[in-house]
Amino acid sequence: MEFSELIRTGRAEALLLPGPGQSPVRGTLCVTSHHLLLSAGHGSPGDLWLLLRNVDAVEKRWRSKAWRRPWTSPVPSRPQSLRLGEAADLHPPDHFYQQVALQTDAWRLSTVNRDFDVCASYPTALVVPVGIGDEVLARSARFRQGGRFPVLCYYHTTNETVMLRSSQPLQGANRRRCAEDEELLRAVLALGGGRGLVLDTRSAQAVKQARITGGGTEAKAAYPGWKRLHRPLERGRPLQDSFVRLVEACTDPSLSMDRWLSRLDSCRWLTHVKEALTAACLAAQGMDREGVCILVHGAEGTDTTLLVTSLAQLILDPKCRTMSGFQSLLEREWIQAGHPFQQRCAHSAYAQARPKHEAPVFLLFLDCVWQLNRQFPLSLEFGEGMLLALFEHAYASPFGTFLCNSEKERYLCDVKTKTHSLWSSLNQSKERRRLRNPIYSPNPLALWPSVEPQSLQLWAGLFLRWTRPPEPAQEAWEQLWRIVTEEEGV
């Protein structure tokens, strides 16, 4: 039996309650075999389209006829069939790679992955040492999980050190070696000062277990000049469970002060934030202050690896703190680097289903960026609104930017030509004014955040936005934005 045959009433008048302090939206609610649609009528900000598969839970309340808004903002969902339109990728990462290759004769632009034969999650253009041929890269890729061999992701122009990312080497219990992989990392050290640090986002015990199943890490004898540091970061089910427990605590209005603090501590979300920022600071400090090359990897190289490399670049590079530079960073370090958005962001914290591949790694990154923004309020060109928009679109979006799990999947689905880009929407003049930090002042220095317990705070603008009215600080920020834009004549 088709779902459409089970629909008894396809249309009804409804009231959407956005949240505390916001006006309700009245309209017509329609249900089809695949979508839930709220048409708000004239004068409203827009219709709400929601795929039925994105509805995590339905509550039947006899005392209230109002439909309660879910914790995640009900922006239009991912399209099942890709929407035709011109792709507007305004910040192609290839521009970054070309700039790095042109800045120095020591690096070149390789197209070894032009047909995605080497790695499904890498872009078609990669920056590699000029003395390393494509055959060496291909053999190194076969020695790394998923074909993700070490590639450059950041070039420090002052001391000419580099940061690379990859997946784990397939060392195995027999401690296999790969001459081409060793040659590649030797070439990196020859160009970057002769010293390197492998920042492994797994514990030493996890590496030992991975070696039993065919994985491992770089052996000291095989990679002279490279030291190894383990900085374990949670991912997968532990991180998802932490996220769920935090949301449950934030949406429980009956908690006493002691009980609230206890549950906030037990969920360990702020501990994950602290550990991520600490690892990123270590990577940034190694390049900026100690002049060493950094290689970051965990197991697959598509989760905590990207978390560390993207945060480190945000700490070091003032260009990444602009609106356009931040979008380019996301496109390069998360989308084209192969973070599996379709798997990691399949459901919200309210979902009854708990797929094993789901984990809010990207949300953890956004939370860390918010902590940076709070500690350095003048140094980032974008504000909290940008981070909230990215969170919403990562989970449910009418744009194709966060579709699929890899570059190869997006290529096969023809996403760039059959969907609109999120950046084209966020870069419209009206949206840029809304998302821009009104007190932004370019800061050429590195940002070294404090990770002390007193310095990290719960991101109330996200986790508490549907359970309490806007804070006075938020209202003051909005008033400041209005004052600044009025003075600019916007």
C-alpha cells in the first residue's frame, strides 16, 4: 500500500510556533506522499517544505492544537530529486591550490585524481612537492586507507612550513612499508625545514587495535624526521550520544540548578570542544612558532582530521576569518576533502533511529568557531547568524552544497549543474548584511583561544534558542548591528 493511500486529510489550517519571543505563523498545512508543506500566505517570509523522511518524531497533544517546531530549524529539506539551476560555486578550492603552487617553485599542481581513480573524496587538483611524480602519488594512495595520501592543505607563507592531511597508513600487524609514501614525506620535510610532526587524532591504544585490522600509523624508523603525537578526539557514536544528551538536557525545563549543571557536565560536549581546540592549537603552534611541518590524520581522514586542519587554519590565517575566506575554507576542508555529510547529518538529536555512521563532527567544528568568535569578537567578519545557517543547511537544505558523501558522488550525481549553491544565497547583498559582524576589524595576528573551563561556554544561541527567549546580550548585539548599519547608510 502506498503512503498516499493512508492520508485521510491532506490539508488543514495550522499554526507554526517558531520559538520564544517570535511571532507565530498561521497558514495551511498540506501533506503529500513525500512532503509536508506549510503555506503561510501573503506577507510571510516563505513556505516550509519538509521531506517526510526528515520528520524525526510526531507528538499528539490533546491539550494543544499547535504544531511544535522541532529543535532543528525547519528550513527546506534536502531535495530527493536534484533541482535544476545554475551552480554558483563562488569559491572554488582550485584557486587556493593554484595560488600555493604559484607562490613557490617547490610545489606543483597534480591532476593524478582527475577521474577520481585514486581517491573518491579528494578534489581533482592537488598540491604536491615538485619532485614527486604522479606514479609515486598513486602508489602512496594505495598504502593509505581510502586512497587519501598526504596532501597539502595549508602553506605558511612566513616560515614556509606546511600542513598536510591524510588517512592512516595500511601498516597492518606485519608493519608493512611503502617506499613511495616514505619518499613523499621525505620530500615534504626537505621543503619545509627538515622537521615534521604527525598529529594522530586517535589514542595509542586505538592505533594498536587498528593495526590488528590492517591499519596503523607512521613507524619512526620508516619516517625519520617525523615525530608522532597522539591527541585523541571522539567521533562516531560517542560524539553522537554526547550531542543527544546535551539536547535532552537543554530541552528539559524541569531541571533544577544542580541537576542542570550535573547533566551538562555528564554529556561532555564542552570537553569535546576543549579537546578539538587544543589539538588545533597544537597544530597551529607547531607551524607558526616551532617551524615544523604538520601531518594530521586519524583513521579515515574525513572527520576529526578535517576538524583539526580547518580550525588550525582559522587560528593562523586572517583570510579564513573573512566571509568569503571562511566559505572557501569550508568548501576546501570539509566538502571537497570528503566529509560524509549525507551519513553524518542524516537526522537531528530527536530522531529515534540512531544510524552508526551518524556523528555531529561538523556541528562540533561550528561550536569551536563560535567559541573563537566569542573570545575574539572583532576578528571574524561573520557572526553567529552565519554559523546557525550552516548548521541548519548541513542537516536540511534546498541547496546542493552539502549533498552526498564525497566529491565523486557529487560528480556522478551532477550536483554542481543540477542544484543551486548555498554560497550564492549567503552572498546576496541582503544576506551578507544580515550575517556580517558589524564590529569586524581585520586582525593580522594569530588567534590563540583559551581552553580553560572558565573560558568555554555553552552555545546558547543554538542549543537553547527554542527553550527560552533571546538573551539581553543577543538583543544588544542586534541593536548594535542596527546602529552600525544605519551609520554606514545601509
